[in-house]
Amino acid sequence: MRCTLALDHARALRQFWLWYSRMPHFELIDVAIDHFGRKGFQGTSTRDIAIDANTVMSSITYHYGSKRGLYLACADRVVEE
């Protein structure tokens, strides 16, 4: 019984984390464009972006790999518009 409950709990946590990490994906780009535009690459921190996007810093790493990856994704978005 305990093993089943532990597995169910682990699955629920994993599903929640996957949902939570995907939610701010598009908002991260919008917030990051604003930050990079105002402060430049060096003046922008991923912590500030994560706070303003209402997400955790690890979602930046999950989606973009690094601050540089996020910056390049922002550049792609700006070029597309």
C-alpha cells in the first residue's frame, strides 16, 4: 500500500512539474525581451526575468539551456516580428 501511494505521489509531482515548467514558456520570452532591451545582456539577470515572469529559474535552463540561449530565442522572436 505504501509503495503504491509513494509512486502515485511521485507521478503527481512529476506531472505538476512538467505542467509548471511549460506554462511560462511564452511569457519568459516577452519578459526577457523587455529586460534585455532595457538593461542589455550583461545588465540582465535570469533571476530578475524569472521573478517578473512568475516562474522558477530552472525553467529558463529547461527551455533555453542558459541565459545566452534565452537571449538568442529573444533575438529570433524579434527578427520574426
